[in-house]
Amino acid sequence: MNACKKMFSGVLSLLAVVVVLFYSPGESFSALSANIPRMIQECPSFSDYPGSSGVIWLKDVRYSLGADGAMTRDSVFVILARRGIDESWSRWTLPVPEDGGSVEVFSAALYDPGSGRMLSPVLPRKSQSGGVSVVELAFPDLQEEYIISLSYREVFPKRFAVDDFIWVNETLPLWELQVTVDVPAGSDLAVSARGVGDLRRENAGAVERHAWQMVNNLPWTTRTLRGDARSYLAFSTRKGLEPLARMLSAYENVLVPQPSAPVEKLINQQNKLRTGSALISWMNAAPSFQGPFLSSIVRSTIPEEGPWSEWEKVLILNRWMRKAGWEST
């Protein structure tokens, strides 16, 4: 993990920043809090990102595959926040993977950005959201500026592959992003990416490690002139098509609800162009899960009524469009 260097006024000079390690790849996530004082000294402040309600100092995501076929995803977030930050960053809802999966929170706490001392630990709470088992964490704004520190593990059973899709640009400035993917030695990792750093490969015992590091990722907004230019990283050990296409094709067996009577009426219209437009409008207006984590879940059986995740909406719409006579893939 590379430490954040203090930003200086010249943005272009950022390319010359030399990065040093915050903590080694073998260090446990629970030990990350010991480096908070150092991060305070070396990471950018609100003066470097005027007008922002938060700065993600660090996002570290690591993937591995167990002998039983379960994929493990370990995540670390350290965020400089101020009062009024969007609730998607102060209130976390982590869905528990289906079929015996788990979410384990290693550490969650608030820190003072002036002294580096812990203000308060944050306790996780198990709950239900739209029929989905979740782990919730609420980081209260105890003062005007504070640091959110969170590390947790997700286990996806019977995955038999390592794959994911990651947005590189978040809704907040992201100072340092680290992505590490460990796959069994001799395995192929297909990658599709835009706007990410160079891939580093190394042998680490019985696994082959793929790692990316990106520094100073500006926030993404749909209000930009190029709203489609959001950087991403997709990868998979599954053979065949592009990683994202493989993940989508794997969802073909998901049980999608039958159209309700009002939707069936839209499907049976004679004008197929009007039907397609009406179905898209209907789905856009349907209730959605809130928060960046619930938005990407896909349940093995999608319920008849929302809220649905954004991925589930795509699958439902795809199936209904086919029923209306569209060639949707």
C-alpha cells in the first residue's frame, strides 16, 4: 500500500509524486488504524479539494480464491469527511452474499483529523433491507471534520472464480486506490479496463498476484459533458468473453419476476418502439435500493416487487424486452 504524498498546488506536477508504502501486503486490516496519524500528515486535505464534503484517502480492495471455491473480498476505506457528507459514505449497508456467504467487519471507527486519536468505535448491526440480509454501520458526525476508517471481509461461497467490476471514479475525490487480485498459479485473469494504472504481476507462493495502483482519481458526476467517461476495472478468471459480459451471462439463470398486469399491457402494444420506451421509463421509475453496495447485488430469485438493485433492473428489463419482441442481449 503506497502512502499518500501531500498535494501541492500544481496539478500537473502530481505525476512526479513519489509514493511510499503505508503498510505491507501482509499486514492485517485491523492494524491499519495505527497509521492514521501518518496519513493525516501525508494525505491531501480539504484545501486541496475545495468544495468537497469528503476525500477518500485510501480504498484498498483485495481478492482471493479459497480451496472450497469461495471468493474472498477484503476492503479498506479511510475517508476524510466533514459534516454534511452524503449518507452513502456515512451510513454503510453491506449485503450478505447468498448461499451461506458472510460479512465480517474487522474495524470501524471515527478519528480526529487534528490529533489522530480515536473519537469513537462504530459497531456493526445486522438487519434486513428489502428482504436482503445486510450489515449496517452508521458513522455519526461527532464534529465538523472527522475521519472514517473501515475494514471488512466479504465471502462469496461456491464462486469458483475471481471476478468483479470496480468503478475507479467515486462520487468523492479518491486519492489512492489499490486493487490486488490473487489467483491460483497458472490461472488466466482476463481484464477489461479504462483509465487505470499499469498492471503489476508477481508470484507470491502458490498464487499469482495482479495489482493496480491509481493516485488522485477525480470524482465522477453525471453532470459532466462526458458522462460516459467513467474509469473502470473488470476482471475474471472465467474463460470466454469479456469479464463484464461473462458476469452478465452468468446471471441468465436468475429467476426474473413475471410482468405485472400494467407492464403486460405495455408489452402487448403493437408499436414495439413505443413499447421499448415505455418499459425503460417504467423501470427507471421503479423503486431502487439506495447506496453503492446494494445497487450491485443480484439475488438468485428476484422478488416480484421492488426495491431492486440496478443490476436486477437490467436483468428484468432485458427479459421483458425480449418478451416484447426486442432482440435484447
